[in-house]
Amino acid sequence: MRGSWQRETALTANMANAETPGYHRQEVNFESTLQNAMSSGTSPEEVEFQTERLPEQAGPNGTSVSIDEESAKLAENGLDYQALTDVATTRNEILKSAIGVL
């Protein structure tokens, strides 16, 4: 959830700076970071997600941001975050049930 939240922050910064000349898109690729952590045996709680500035070709307005692309990525990330929230909620309900709190 932290990685998805950080991506949300990067995407909204991209949209806010869509008309800022010289601005370069930011991205957080938390899926590959988590995959690398899992394959190396690192706990997900110990993972540090990095926001990367992407050097891309600037468009006619002097920026590399496309509002349409960022909006689509923001919507997709929102769905991912909701799914992660649902999983965490279900996990907590199972744990409460197992220890007899419900």
C-alpha cells in the first residue's frame, strides 16, 4: 500500500506540473521493487520505494507529461490501491476471527 500511495503522489505531481516547461515525469515502480525484494528474501516492510524522474522527450509545451496518460495511470493505481485495501481488511478480519475478537 505504501508503494501505491507513493505512486499516487508522483502521478498527481505529474498532473500538477503538466504545463511546467522542463518538468520530467516521475514514476514509482513498486511492483518490480517488491518482486526483487521477495526473490531476495527481504521483508516487504523493509522495502524502500523510489520515485524516479524519467528523462523523456519534451512535447510542444516543454514538458514530458500527457494528462490523458497520467489520468489513466491514476485511475489504474486507484483500483490497485482499493484492491490492496480490501486484501488488508480481509486479512485483519481473519486474524480477529482466529483470536476470537469478532
